Amino acid sequence: MHEVAARVALVALAIGNGATGLLARLNPRIFYDDFPFGRAWVAADGPYNEHLVTDFGAALLAIAAICLVGVWRPTREVVIAAAVANIVLGAFHIWYHAGVADLLSATDNILSFTSIGLGIVLALMLLALARGLPGAYRDR
């Protein structure tokens, strides 16, 4: 049960981080101008910087890769690593957005906080699920 739930949460986090990361990495200008779905959340926050956008995309892809390793081998250690990576990302991301909330409309703030918050909630759920998973070495 824990393993199935952990895999579902990891797949959801991998898709969210992976899709966003791929867009930022492969087409940084569209990511900057239109993310998400034409709402221009990134463009509202300053001048375009291709290096910054592509590095952000690569970091999201790295977190997605950790999640996919957890889907493939959901050991306690890997699931905790994926959860912590997503919590760190989400916490700093939401903290930043809280400081610049005046850049977006109320609707866009609600949508951005909800989407970032969902990732944090899934990651916290993974931490709880990890307790019921076997360890990589001692429990297998």
C-alpha cells in the first residue's frame, strides 16, 4: 500500500517538475513569456535571462529524475530524498512568491500558491509514506 501510494505521488511530482523543466530547458523564451498556459507569471518578474531560465529547467529535470528513480526503486532513502528535494524547492519557491505577490493578479497568486503548495503537500505525504517502505540495505 505504501509503495503504490508513494509511486503515484512520485509520478505526479515527476510529471509536474519534468514538464515544467522541459519547457524551460528546451524553449526558455516561451517559458519566460507564457508560463503557465499564457499567464506570463515569469515575465511579470523582470527581464528575460536565458541562462537563468535554462538552469532552472535543468534543476527541475534533476528533481524529476530523483522522483523517477523512486518510482523505479521506492526505497525509504530514495523516497525521502525525492520528498526533501521537492519540499526545499517548494518552500523557497512559495516564499519568493509571497514576497512578490504584487506582481500578479489575485487569481494568478491563488493559482501559483496552489500549484506550488500541491507539490509541497505531495512531498510531505511522501515523507509519511517513507516510514512504511523498506530501506535500501537493511530491510531487503
